Amino acid sequence: MSEERRFKRGGKPGRSYLPLAIMILYLVAVRLTIARNPDMFRSAAQAAVFTWPMLGIVAAVGLGGTWIMRRTGRFPEMWDRRAPMAWRVWAPALIGLVLGGVAILVDRSTHWTTLAAQQMKLPSIHIDAPASYLIYPGGAIIVSILYFLLLVPLFLWIFRGRGFWVIAAVCALIEPCTQDLNMTGGLAMTAAVFAEDYALNLGQVWLFRRAGFVAAVLLRVFFYVVWHMVWPAIS
């Protein structure tokens, strides 16, 4: 049975709006924690992601994206029991851990994080523990909502359900194009970092369609666990 037929009917709104509400409440909790500990970030750009106006935008985009996602009839609910648990949890975990390992190998080969930190005049691009345990899952939620939850269903709706993989390929380009193309250190290093980030984003869009939006967010969370939490602790 095709994904479209399997998820077209029988979804429950609570299976999407409740997970979205939980994610937004988590972001609010992170913001309140940051207000008491303003030195948790490495840079002003990182802190700006968790301002109240930004969180308001994320919430609005999330609500709009969820409404459009459900209206298309071509996605599972965010947490949909019709998708096997293996796809909702274990596949995102495995893919995220593998991509995190790839990111470590790329960094060991190119030392791009050291160069980036030097360029920004920071000791590291990674936020220190234990703040990282709270902030990076929030970052995964924000990035996933802004880059995928609205755009992918919206374009699929506009094109009447056609061209999913073209849409996925284009939306997956947003983050690496905005973050990686201005790197210093040479073409090979830029290409390697761009490729790993593109694979992460494309994997998220695929899981969004295959197993629901929570699975897409979990993939990035597990990636961040390896990349932003484990790697700084052992490097």
C-alpha cells in the first residue's frame, strides 16, 4: 500500500496538535531557563534563536504547517500509530547516530570546527554541557519546524501531491546553503560539510513523509547528541 493511501484517512488531530504543543512548551521552558542563565550560549546569533519573538514565529509556522500537512492528506500525523514504532523511533535514532559519526569523521579530517571557532573568535562552536543537553534538542525542534513543517506540505499542496522528491531535495538545501557556503578552508572542506548537512536534512524530510514529523525531529536530536554533546566531550 502506498504511503499516500495508508495515511490519507483515519488520522486524529490530537496526534499532531498535541505533539506540536509539547514541542512549543519545551521551547518555552528552554527560554525561561535561558532568562536565568544568559551566558549559556557561545554567541549572540545562537541566543537570538530563543527570543520570545522568534519563538512566536516558530509557534505560528508550526500551527500553519500542521494545518496544511493534515489538509494535504499525504503525511502521517506527527505521532501516528499507523507508522511502525521502528520507523517512528528506531530508524531516526540509528540514522541520527550514524550521521553524527560521519560528522565527527569529517571534522577529524578537515578540522573545520576549529577554523570556524577561530573565525568567530570563540573557544568552540559547541555549547558547553550541561546547557547543551537542554538547548540542542530545542534547536532541533526550531530548525525542523522552520525548514520543513510548513514548506514541504505547502509545496506538496500547491503541486497537488506531485513532485515530493523534488520538493524534498530543494527544501533540504536551505540549511546547508545558508550556513556552509560561506566557510573558509577550501572547496574540499566546504563540500564535505555541505554533503553531511544535506544528508541530514534530506533524511529528515524523508522520515517526515514516511513516519511523521516527530520522527524527523528525533533524527536531528540524535544527530545533535553525537555531534554537539558526545564529540565535544571526547575531543
